[in-house]
Amino acid sequence: MSTATARGVSVAVGLLVGVIMTAHAAPDAIFINAQVFTADEARPAAQAFAVEGGRILAIGEQDEVLAHKRPHTQVVDLQGRARAAGPD
């Protein structure tokens, strides 16, 4: 997955808090080792997020988000790069 794609999926991070995922959701990609700014005072930062069809399915601690990995899910290591809500 290209850096541009990785940046593009960060646009929808927004104000999600904790791990939010439906029982049937199967992420296309999980981005780990990230510094995600959530703009939420209760949880201002996260380590990972999962994306399916261009939508954020989950955001939270790396282990929590990786628990939703399926065989087809691509894991992308952002190597500590920062992500913020909104366009890059």
C-alpha cells in the first residue's frame, strides 16, 4: 500500500474513541505503530486503526485493533509517523 493511500485513509479518523467495530466487520487494512491524534479529550491519541472500504472501523490500542485482523487484512506499519484527523 502506498504512502499516499495510507495518508488518505487517515482522513476519516475524526473523533472515534476506543475500538468501535461491528461483529461482521472485516478490515481491508490495519495501520499499526501510528501516532493518531483523535481530537477527543477523553482519549487524545491512539496507536492503530482499521479500515474497510475507505471507512475507519476501529481506532485504539494496537492489540485491540489487531484482534480484528482477518486472513485477507493487510497490516501496514506506519513506523511511528503521526496521523491527525482531517485531510493531509
